[in-house]
Amino acid sequence: MAKTGVLSSDPTVRAKAVELKKELQRLVRTIVDDDEYSIHAIDRAKDALCALRGLIMFNKRSSPATFKLREAVPCPEEFKCPLSNELMRDPVILASGQTYDRPFIQKWLNAGNRTCPRTQQVLSHTILTPNHLIREMISQWCKSQGIELSNPEQCGREEGITEAECDRFFSLLDKLSAAVPEQKEAAKELRLLTKKVPSFRALFGESVDAITQLLTPLSRCNSQSGVHPDLQEDVITTLLNLSIHDSNKKLVAETPMVVPLLMEALRSGTIETRSNAAATLFTLSALDSNKVLIGKSGVLKPLIDLLDEGHPLTMKDVASAIFNLCIIHENKARALKDGAVKVILKKIMDGVHVDELLAILAMLSTHQRAIEEMGELGAVPCLLRIVRESNCERNTENCIAILHTVCLNDRTKWKALKEEEISYGTISKLAQDGTSRSKRKANGILERLRRAINITHTA
């Protein structure tokens, strides 16, 4: 007896099924035969299998035997959004692999939820990728039912990555293990893609070993000949682009070679490479766990050395990275050990990036060693001059906060503070006209000075 296949009734559906089967066969063969298959391959195989199931269900519901019942046939379950339980108009794939109608899942995400409604899986990202297969199947079903399916809203949506773009992405990663000319071409293109298309940043985080592959040209370079400067710049800048994506920060920082290669870039890269390496460290250190990991690596020393060099293009990124890292106490001690106070004070006295560097100095001043070094290096007169002359409230606040800490911890500086007050009334003026924080710190200094005078008179 001849077999009557489940997909024999509709040539269009049958052709689509054959296409899906071939794709599924190719993916399954990759997963079974290749020990280094990616999660992406599994997800694509799952999507192809779901699409094939949908075609079969669609074909069953559209067969001649059930033609008369079409008007009474409800929407196929696989075409319904799990949230609305209605026909999907704009099906999109969530990070968990589940498909939802865009307006409903977007509302779920906008409410602050970061789990998949169906599986409760914590989402690695919130990018919504159009499910073109399901969309096409829904479109066919609607035509067969005489239902008009409106076009999904395109305004303001973030486009997903097509299959061709995915293939191109993995091809570029493979090229990073090839000869140098191909490495340079691939690194340049990945830099541009991750700069312009947020979805490619997410794809790096979702693809097994993609970040490790990105680092291949730098980690395998011959130590004698070194890495090509342009290649290093493109790879480091791609890392910066990846680290902008919140879901990538932890993964990037914890990839073993990332921080050592960033340190090497700080020391030996082009000016742009060094600046982007510092910017990457700043971005990654937004996470407290990364602050600890990066601080332990010894990265503060090359950052402080780069700050000392003082190249205008690197200063802001370097200062931002140091500031972020020194938010946690153990990194303050490391920065002090690596000579941060001396370098920062010299730059402030020279009038270089005073705003950013005063903020770092104020943070470091909570450490006793910083107070001692500032006293030895003549910080007090410099800080009093800034308070007296600056029109920037933030700088004044940081200066008076540092001076307040000095006043509490180093009696030898009381004389300089009293002389400033007698000559210019600097601290009294701030106590009267400053911001609430400045007033509080200035009054604290004045009270300490008054108490010191009373003690002297009593004695």
C-alpha cells in the first residue's frame, strides 16, 4: 500500500517542508558530528523542528476532509501568543527561544520583567528577533481562512539578525584563526557590525566561545613580531562595543584572556587602542563583581602610568576607569600602592582634567595613606586655591570634602587652614554660600579650628 504523506495535499506547503527538513538534517548532522557545535545550532534546529510541526498542523487543518468546517476551525494553538491567547500578528523570538506576539511580550518587558513568561528562564538579553517562519505560516493560514493579516508595525522596533547575517557572523569568527590579512578583514567588519547593530553585540554573548575566538589574533600572535597595530585596535574596539551591552559585561570580563589583553593594549597599543582599552575597562567595571576581578588583575598600574603620560585622547577614559574601579575599598589601596595620588595631584596642579581627577582624589581621601601622601605632596595649598578661585560647585565640593578629611586626620595642616581663613575667609564664605554638602564640610572644618583655638587658649 502506498503511503499517503501528511504533507501531500499542498505543493507550496510540501516544498516548504522539504526545505525545512533539509535544514534540520544539516543542523542535526552538525550537532552530532561536530564536538564544537554551538548553542546557536541547537536553537536553529529547534526552530526548524517547530516550524515543521506547524506546517503539518496547518496542512491537517487545511485538508479537503475538513474544508467545510473551516469557518468553525479555531486559530491553531501554535499560532497563538502564549500571553494573549490570540493569533499573533508580529511573532518574535525571545532570548529563551519562545515565540510571542511583539506588542504583548514588549509590554511584559517594559514592566521590568526579565524572565520568559512561559519557561520562567532568566533572559540573557531583551532583544526580540522576528520569527519569519511562523509569520509566513500564519500568513498562509490566514489566506486559506479569508482573514486579512495586517503588516506588523515597523516603527521603533529593533531588527533581529537574519540567517544570512548569522552565517556571515560565524564566517568572520572563523577567519580570525586564518592568515593575518583575513584576520584584519574580519576584525574590521566585526568592529563595524558591533558598533552599528546592537543585535550583533547580543549575538556575541549568546554564541559559545565567540569572545574567545575574537581574541585569537591577539592571544596567538608571535611575541617577537607582535600583533599588527590595526588588528589590535579593531579587536579591542570590538570588545568595547560588546561591553556596552549590559548582558555581556560579566561574560566579557570573566573570559580568561580579556583583562590581560586589555592591559597589554594599555601599554603597547596605538593611542586610539589604549583609549578604547581604558573605555572598555570603565564600561566593564559598572558591575561590582567586575570591579573586584579587574582590580585583582593589576590593571590599575598601567592605567595610572597612562594617566601620567597625559595624552589628551586617553585622559578622560583612563580617569573614568580609575574612578569606577576605586569605588570599592580594596582597589583604593591598590591605586595608592601604584602611585595614584602623586600622579593625580601633579595633573591637578597643572590644570589638567581637574574635574575628573578631583573626584578620584576625593574618593581616595577616605584612605589614611592617601591623606598622608597628600600632606607630603603639598595638596592643601592647591586645594584651598581651587576653592577660592573655582566657579565649579562640584570641584569646590570635592576640594572641601578632601580638606575636611585632612583636617580630621592631620593636625599639622590646621595652621595652613587657619592662615587661609584669616587671609581670605575662604572657608567661611563657603560655609555661607556653598552647596549643602560644601556648607556641611566647611562648617565642620571651622568647628574643628575653633576647638583647636579654645584648647590652645585654655592651655
